[in-house]
Amino acid sequence: MTIAPSAPRRAMDIAPRVKPSNYPPHFAERVAGRVKRQLGDAFGLSRFGVNLTILPPGVQSALLHRHTEQEEFIYILSGHPTLRTDTDEVRLEPGMCVGFPANGAAHQLINQTGADVHYLEVGDRNITDQGEYPEDDLAYRWSEGGWRFTRKDGTPW
């Protein structure tokens, strides 16, 4: 049996994610204004995620983090975000891309300019993944059918 491909769509026609962040509220404030369109979900992709993310001026993509299992790939479509890692800062420009292997550099994007940044982020959906946040008392892991954030010692927020 052949499965027909999904109908093509314009990425900007896919509605933004309703919940702007999964972080606990006092961490979510740091990414307030970030807009994610879950492109992979719109096509029923289950093994990897694809997001079109928009960072308005002054907004960051995430807290500085790394994944234990997930690999991430970022492709800059427009704007000039600053890529911050646990060792460096680099200004990116449209057409640049960067990948983060599991257990690699902690990373985040920050829009320090006066114009929006648009980028694609791609990552696998491995439920054994855990998130590490070197600057914050925060961790996440899969538990009871969803991602759960805790303090580094495992106590809940």
C-alpha cells in the first residue's frame, strides 16, 4: 500500500504552539515572546520534530541547555541571533546552520538585535533524553507520559 504525502502548506499558515513554553513559570518568563510553529506535528511526524521559531528582539530561544540523547540542528532563515554556548558567543546570519550532538555543548540563541529572527530547529524525539541546564537549578526527563521539569536533585518545582 502506498501512503499519499501530506498536502504542502506554508509554514507561516501553521498555527503557533498554544502553550508558549513548557518551562516552570519563573523560567518561562525568560523565553516570553518566543513563537514556535510545530511543523513536524502538522504533518504527523513522530520520530523527529521540526519547528519554525521566531525570536522577537530581546528574546532567547531557551535557557542554556544540552541534551543527553537528543541531537539538535538549527538553520537560520532571517535575522542575526547570537549563539551562546557554555564556552563562546558567535553572531549568526541567514544561511548559517549549527548542530549539537547529544552531550555536546550547552547552547541557546539570543536575539540582541532590533529585528525578528526566524530559524528552523530539528531534533529527534527520544523519550530517554534528559535536559541539563548548567546555569539553572533545572532538569527534565520523560515521566508518566510527558516531559517533567524538576530541580537538579529531582525534587519537583
